Amino acid sequence: MNAILGLLLTLQGGSTTLVAAALPQPTAVQAVLAPEPPVLDGRDTDAIWRLTPALTAFQVARPAEGAEPRLPTEARVAYDPHFLYVFVRAFDPHPDSIVSLLSRRDVQTASDQIIVMVDSYHDRRTGYEFVVNPAGVKADYAIYNDGNEDVAWDGVWDAVTRVDSLGWAAEYRIPLSQMRYSTAGGGTFGFLIWRNIERYTEQVTWPLYRTSRAGFVSQFGELTGLTGLVNPRRAELTPYLVTKHLSQPTDRGFDRSQDVNLGGDFKYGIASNLTLNATINPDFGQVEADPAVLNLSSIETFYQEKRPFFVEGKGLFTFNVNCSQVNCSGEGLFYSRRIGRSPQLTDTYGEASSPVPATILGAGKVTGRLPGGLAVGFLDALTQRLTGPGHATIEPTTNYGALRITQDYDSGNGSVGLMVTAVNRSLDHWSDSLLRRNAYSGGVDFRQRLLGNHYEVSASLDLSRVTGSREAIVATQRDAVHRYQRPDGALTVDSTRSSLSGDAEEIHFGKIGGRRTNFETSYMRRSPGFEINDIGFLRQADQQSWNNWFGLRFNQPNRFFQRLNWNFNWWQFWTTAGLPTERAANTNVHAELNSRWWLHAGATLGQLGSTFCDRCARGGLAVRQDRYLAPWAGIEGDGRNSLVPFLWINYWRGDQGRSSSLNLNPELDLKVSSRFTTSLSFDYTRNTSDTQWYDSFDDSLGTTHFTFAHLEQETLGVTWRLDYTFTRTASLQIYAQPFISKGTYTRVRELDTPRAIAYADRYRPYGDTAVTNNPGGFNVQQFNSNVVFRWEYRPGSTLFLVWSQGRENEAEVEGRNSFMGDFRNLFRIRPNDTFLIKASYWLDW
């Protein structure tokens, strides 16, 4: 044995680090029953910590997978029927160099950290993260799908940290009631401990997490010996009181109102592994406003969900549509932003003072995972009817429902799933011809990992059906998602229909593991009648695509970089009838230098060969597209510094040089102190489009003219954020975003021979001088801000003080002001102000 070890040392050039890393390391630890709870003080002086064996075999996960860490780490684990106790000692010979930043809860900073991760179901797919830094700032997340994080999950648990001459230590007390598990199991949890050493950008784990392998939770070790645990059927009630003062302009002047609302959240463990969450009359006034945008396309803007009730557990309700390694843009069967949406008929019957958004009367969901690997999620929500002037309905009473079931098999390496959604509206004479009455969708999916988890194949089949009045179904066929009315398309509008059905299919195959290479190829199709936008999100039906991705990974540090990723992409899109709509190639590279700066660069060459835009004329003929080039680059500063710069540059050039776009996005993050951070970013775009959609006009003979114009547009958005942390439980956040976008139209033309090879032959001047002599433009001014003071005055109980402001103005001409002049005008507009106090109190029993 000694001879073999000596030979290995010789082959490795005398280095013992690589040999030690290659030896098998233990991946299981037995928890010790604590006869009495340890005192939570960040010290290991309690008797239980002297009796508990130490975990010491930590290894580097990043940057050099499997290497010996620079600094040693020890961990000990104990439990009793109600709590899990963990003590982690992070040794550091230079305690004054430990990076410790104060922030509010759940805000990740560039700090040293210790993360305790628990897979309480032991299903190798789900789990919980409990994060603490040396300043005692806590964060927690739920994990789903073997690696995705649910950032909205908030557990009620404790941790105390202490910096001393040996380094720093973290002592955890985690109530088992905050996790879900099966008492019928063998007393084993999945378990992993993660340590970040920020000044070295080194991450060490027990057991070793390998970045070269697929999955995250599936790599956890085991925590055994957990016997005698209580059945976690505990109830939690969080009632809250909200008082809100609103000040907003209306069509008749200016209005002020004062509202006082009661609401609450309820959580109950139906069984040891099933949880009921419910909310009544929820208020999300503390949630940050959506960013301002100006969307000149016919495709709906996608917004991230930020409301805690819907963000928590969202992974269980995820059923992607049109999502691959190449393109994935939020489309899916369930999009929770539909619940409590902006009233759909405000533009038809509403006014400036119409309610926004729709009121959620109540919502509930049941989530959990059964011992056999069956994951269940059921959600139901009811929104209130809203009215505008004359009591016209601007949003009907609506019920939303979603059911998601997934069964794992093969130790979590495979799964089959089902999702069903339903939307039912109570329509009246105001809304019957404008909205769909019922909408249903369903899907089945599966995935299977192959050949040692290095490869994966997955597929899905989705069905949809919407019903309503003939007018509503005609509008569905003609809308931006479907465009049945295209004169050169394979579809026709059927005015007798009272329903519309469709389907979607996807299949993916890829290499998901490996140290150096990964790839994926996928085929996706959506039929013309596929419609899920009542409760899901879909940009376009009548589409099929083939997407290919190949990635090179260089994750071992060398003298030039810490890690480098290089990707190659190819994608093609067609209509279901076979009309090619896009064909493009892309490459991009991302490198973390040894200075810890990041460099990013890439380029896309698109519309290769003959491709046609079937949506550009918005119901008109398909238009031939010309090749485009879109290079981009980005720089990110070292996040460990007090001053961190960012710069992103995007350029696009197409239409044979007639159209172009330049986007500059600089940002500067400043860490004034361990508790005070601020950032300022600018987003500037200079856009020249020679084929900007203008409008469609019907002449006296009933002929529709589809027109385009030359657009010169400039957009500037400024985003300022400030975070000040008074204590670990009290913080102030400020978010402000002024936004200006302005442009002028010239040279209005209409389609002539849209599929012509020569660009000039595709359009001809539009003959109506009432339009062409003064095509106009736009000047859109918006301002959104939130000021939020948050105080967690006791675990699980929070007080919010919020001031939100919105300003908006729009003109049909660009105007002569500079951006500074437009910003001055913006702040002269009378604002919509909301002042809110929200107090919640957490109870459990």
C-alpha cells in the first residue's frame, strides 16, 4: 500500500493535494440525540458538542473541484424530537479578514457564509437552505427540481454567529416543524454543509458537491439516526392589518382615499408531508414595483412574480412551454401574474381611477411530497368583480385553479408528471363579447437521466381548450398570439366557433453532466389553436422550432482565469405549415479572471437563408426578412470590492443596414459600509427601425392597408437602489426608476410585394396624405418608486412602512426637450401616492 501511495505521489509531482482529493470521502453522518437543548450562543461549550463526532472532510467545490481547502472547517449535528441542531466552526487564522456585511434578511451579499442544506423528504429532488453570515444575517430558500431555488420561502428558525480568535462559528437551531418529512421513513435526511470563503472566492462543502455532475440535491450526503421525531402537523396563523392612504389623479380631478383592511395567511400541516397555505384579502403593497417599459411590439411583456404567496412553492407549479437551453422566456401552463391582474377591460370601460390590480378575495394551495416520491400541488384563487364608470365590468369575478402532480422513480433519476389548469369567469353583458368564459389546459411530461446521470431525455404533451361567445372566440383567432386572418396563411377565421382547441409538444435530449462538454437538442411545436394565456403565458402559437446548444466548460483555475464557459447555439423556427420564420447561429463566452472580474462576449448572426416574418404586419402578409448581426459584450467588477462597476453593450444591425440599435447599460454598486449599499444604473437605447409597424387602415372600398414607418427612437431609464440595515431585523430599502422613451415616425409605407428579394420592392408609399404628412411620434414618461422600512420585531412577525409613488405622462409627439427637460417635466406631474402600514403577527401551535 505504501508503495502504491508513493507511486501516486511521484506521478502527481509530489503533490499530496490531488491524491487526498481522489480518495473516497464519507458521505453519511449519524446525528446524536441531545439529552437537553444546547444554549444558542455560537460557542461549542455545551456537552452535546463534546459528545458529537466532527465532520472534517470538507473539499473544494469551486473553483478547483475536489481540491483541499485553504482553511479547515468542522461541523457537528445533533437533534431532539422537535429541533435539528448544527454547529459549524469555520477556522480562519486572520479573523480580521473575514468578510462580514450587514443586510436585511434574504439579501445575499459578498460575505463569508455557512449554509446548512437539508433534504427532509430524502427524495434527492427537494430541500431547504439555511444561510447565515458572520454578521448573523439570515437567508433561507426551498429547493425544487434538484437545484432550483424558491427565494420566497421563509422559515422561522434561529442561528447565532460569533467571530473569535479561531475564525468564526455558526450555531443553528432549526425547528423540524419548518420542514416537511415522512415519519414513516427510516430516520434519514439528505444533508450538505456549504462554506463560502469570500476573500478567496472559494466554496467548500461536505460532502463534495461536484460542478461536473448533474443535479444538486441528488449529491447531498445522508444524515442518519433521526428516530422519534414528532409528527409536524403544526398550524401557523399570520393575521395582518393594513392601513393605506391613496392619492391619485382621476378624469375629474384629484382623489384621495383611506382604506383599512384586515387579512391573513394560514399554514397548516395536513399530514407530515402535506401543507395547506391560504391567504384571505392579501395585500402586497410592500412588493417592489415592476420596471417601466415601452413595448412597441404585439407580444405581451413578461413580468417576474414577486408576491410572496405565489412565489413560495412556485417550482412545484412549473410546467414550461417552449423552453430549451437556447431559448427560455417564461412561457408555461401556469403564470401566477394572471391572478390579481390589471383589469382587462379598463381601456374599454375604465378611467384613470379604475382599480389596479384586481382584488384577490382569497387563495389557497396544498403542497407536499408523499413517501413514495409523489409531489402534489393544488392551487385555487378567487378574484372580485371590478367596475368602472356606470358600473361597467372591467374585470369579472374569476376563479383560477391549477393542479400539478409529479411522480419520481429510479431514486429521483426519472419522473412523470401531470398538470391541469382551469379558469372560469362570471361574464355579463359588458364582458361576454370581449372575454373568454372558460379556459382549460392540461399537460403530461416526463424526464429520465441516463448513463450515470450524464444524459437526460425529457418530453411533454399539452392540450388546451377555451370557450366563450362567438365574438370572443373570433377575437381569440385574430389576436397577436394566433393571427388566423393572415391572407397568405394556411388558416381562416371561423366566425361560428364558440370554442378553440390546440396542442403543444416538446422533446429534449442532452448531456447534462461531465467535466468539459454539455449539449442539448430539442424540438418544440405549438398548434395554431393552442391558447393558455388565461392562466398561463404564451407569446405565439402556430410555431415549431429546432434548437441546438453545445457548451465547453473550463472550471479548473489556471494562470489566466478561474473558470471559462463557451457556448455555441443554432436555432430554427417555422410555422406549423412550414413557413421559415427564423434561422440563426450564436456563440458566447463567459470568463471569470483571476482578478475576479468577469468578461462576457457573444454574437448572433440571424435570418440566415430565406425567412419570413408572419407577425410583423399584424394580420397582414408575411414579409421577407434580411440577415442581421447582433454582437454584445459585458464587464463585471470584482464583487469583493467596495466599488463594483458593470457595463453591458448590445448592438443590432439589420434590414440591409437600414435599421440598427445600440444599447448601453452601465451600473455602479457602492458598499459604503458593512450596512449601507447603493447602486445606480443607466439603460440607454438608440433605436433606428426602418420597418416599424405603424397601423392598419381600411379605405372606402374595404381594402385594408398594412403600414410601416421609419422610426428614430431614444430611451433612457435610470434605476437607483439603496439598502440600509439598522440591525439584522430592521432595514430600509429605496427603489426609484424614472423612464423616458421618445420617437418620431417618418416615411409611412404600405406592403407592396412583401416576399420580394429586393428590399425596395416590398413596400410602396402609402397614399393617404392625412397620415403621411404628419405621422407623429411619442413621448412616454414614467416614474415608479418604493420606499420600504421592514422590521421583524419577533420571529415571523413583521412591520412594514411603505411609500410608493407613480407618475406617468404620454404625448403623441417626441417633443423638443432633451432627456433632462423630459425628466424635469416628469417630476412636475402630479403623482399617484400610496402610504401603507402593514403589521403582521406570527402565531403557531
